[in-house]
Amino acid sequence: MNDPYKVLNVSENASDDEVKKAYRDLARKYHPDNYHDNPLADLAQEKMKEINSAYEEIQKRRSGQSVSGYGQSSYQYGYGGYQSYGSTYGGSSVMQQVRMAISRGDIARAEGLLNAIDDHNAEWNFLKGTICYRRGWMDQAKRYYETACQMDPGNAEYARALSMMSDGGYRPEGYHTFGTADCSDTYCIRLCAMTACCSSMSSGVYCLPCFC
Amino acid sequence: MFGYVLPSREKLTEEERAGFQSMYCGLCHTLREKYGFAASLILNYDLTYLAVLLSDGEEEQTACRRCVAHPCKGRCAAKRTAALEKAAACSVILAYWQIMDGIHDSRGWKRLKYRAAERVLRGAYRKAAEDRPTFDEATRLQLTKLDELEKNGCTTLDEPADAFAELLAGVAAELDDPVRQRVYREMLYHMGRWIYLVDAADDLEKDYKSGSFNPLIPRYGLTEGKLTDEAKQDFAMTLDRSVRSMAAAFELWDFGCWAALLRSTFYEGLYQVGHAVLAGEFRRAKRSKNKEGNI
């Protein structure tokens, strides 16, 4: 196993609170919500496992050394949060197959199955949205999710998928921008002034020698 | 089409900015040495990101070099590496096919300009295509697809963006490590998608006036050359999803000395550029030809 302190990126002399903080930050970063329906979810899951066992290992080592004994306040973000499409559904068997194909990552098969269905009900739209999302076709994904939610407003699964579309996700410390729409104007104009020189290059024209 | 991917300046230290600048200069020198002076004219920051991503994340060796743009004092430039050479070849191929696309799509005076550019870059392109035949083939394929979609007047944003996204994602095939390949594919796919969409938004007014294809017009049923507030909000969300996918991929690989640069790009820089484009500020800044030079 890798050095648990290295995994959490803290020194061996770090206080318990520092270790906990580092762990929490990493756990937030690799949280399943940030990799929901992401083709790289399995890699994030591995990271999460590594972080969890590093944190556990450090706690174990420290509680062994400590005189007073550290409280076992093991703080865990479980990675059980990944949706397993196959198990949550009990409806028609074709839809079931589509869900299984999606969870296997076999997007082409899932799409083929869906396209053969004429009844475009709420679930069909939801699954179509999921396929688009997996591909990175975010605009259409959102539209399918919206249709699914309109057709079946009470469905929690569809509502969750739609709300994930606008979810801000993880931000590192010191970063406060939530998105394109949330960006103070003065900030951006300053950025543009900085980049004017390189932008003029992109149009194929060299900027004048700056003699600098 | 290029020049949109940028870091957030406030989040970088002097050293980190200098590192990026030296990569920019290094790519410029590599382009010139390998493919001739004309090739160095295509340089921009998006292509520098390609060089950054292809490098192995270790501190680059630099040397102070003079060039046409900085003839007196010169600038620190990264030394030529295999990564820079790869990035240079991919850059030339991308630029060339975009020019060909321009010839195809435009008429009159503009077309002449593209034709002139094609002539200038032709030699460089032939060499680059020889160096990276697979990437050349993939690029040509995706741009043909894009062209067909545009001709058939497709009404979605995702399909044309996909063609361009796949094109950048093709760069990942140049890597060896399978995990790295997966992470890069996802990141470059969304970078390509984001660039295509931001570029479409940036060109919207111009395209509307000239009657050129722009995916935003059919998607939002626009009857004038700008987005309504509602459409803007919807479009910003689509951009954000791609930025978040880039950030999520970024966290799954160790980018070494480039981590700070990429972090500031994926968690802030791209949002700022997108915002400036949607506010109509990006082009204005371009036109004002401010000569501050450094990022």
C-alpha cells in the first residue's frame, strides 16, 4: 500500500484536524456526485477507495500511539452512491436491458435497443437522456431529462438527473466561480485585455514586436 | 476558431505564468524549426495547451531565445521535446484543415484570403501529415462529417460539436498509458466541444448577417443575431457541463508542474471566457488589439 500520508498529501506531523481536512477535501473531490454517469467514474471510485483506506490507516496508526486514545470518528463518504441501473428497476424487460447496457458502458447497444421502441414514455426519455449524457451530448441530455420530468413529475430518479445538470460540483479552495453565468463583469473584461495580444495571433496576424 | 482556452490570471503565480509563456515560445520555435516560418503564424494559446497536456509534467528546460516578435531581449522558451514536436504536428494539421474548411464555406474576398493562407501553409501541412498520418486521417474524417452536418442544416448543438470534439479527442491516441488515454480523451473531447460552442456563440452576429451556418440559430430558433436571455442561460449551462467534465477528468491524472495552470483554467478561466463571449466582450477585446502581450 502507498504511504497513506502521501495519498492524503499531508506531512506525517500534521495534526489530526489537518489530516481530517485533507481527507474531507479529497473525498469531496472524488465524490460520486461529481462523477455521476461519467465515463471515468470507475477511476474516481478507485481514488476514493485509496483515500478511504489511507485515512483509516492513519487513524489506526495514531490511535495505537496515542495515550489518550483518539475517538474513532471515522468519517466516511461511501462510494455506494453509484447508481446501478440494473437493480433499481422492475419494469419491462427491454428497459431493463437498456439499463444494464448503460451500466456496463455499452452505449451503442443501449441506444440500439431504445431506438427500436415506439412508445416514447417518460422512462424512454430518461434513458435516452442518460445515453446522451454519457456521450457528452449535454444539450440533448437536458432536453430529454426535461421531457421525462414533464411526463412523470413525481419520479425522483428523473428529477435527480435533471437537477444534476445544473449542479455546481466540486470547487478547489480559493475558487468561487460557479459557472459561466456567474462571473463578475469586471473580472472578465480584465481577462480579455490581457489576452488581446494572443487573440490577434490566433487570427493569423502576428502582434507587433513588443520590444520587451 | 482557436484562442479561447485560457487560465485565470489571478490564480497563477509569476512562475507559473512564466512556465506557460515558455511553453508558448517553445511551441513557436518548434513550429518554425520543423515546419517553416509560416507554420509559426498559426500559434495560439489553445495549441499551447495541447503541448502542455502532451508533455510529461516535469519542469521544462528553458533557454532564452530571440524571435521576430521579441527581437531585443528575447524570451524564455521551452526546449524542443517529443511532446512539443507532437503538439506542433497536430497544430499544423488542425490549422490546415480549418483553412480548407474556410475555403469550402466562404465566397469572394474572404475565400481568396483562405486560399492564400492554404498556399502558405501547404508545405508545412504535407510534412506534418507525413509525421502524424493517423491524426491527419482522423481530422479529415471529422471535418468532412462536420461539413455534411452543416450542409444538411442540423438543428442540434451536440452533433456538430461532437465532430469537433472527436477531432481533439483524437490527440489522446498519441499517448501510451491506457488510463492516461482515457482521462485525456474525456478532457479533450469536452475541450473540443466547448471550443466549438464558444466559437459559435462568438461568431453568432457575424454568421447571422452573412447567412452562414451557425448551430445556435436553428437550436434556439433565433430571429436576430443574438441570443435571448433565456437562451443565454440555457447555453451557459451546456458550456458549464463540459467545463465540469474537463475538471472531473483533470482530477484523475497527475499533471505535475502544470496542475496549477490547468486548475485555474478548468475551475475559472473557461467560465470567464464563456462569460465574456456571451456578454459580447471577447471580440471587442480582440479588435482593440491591446498589446499587453503577456498572459
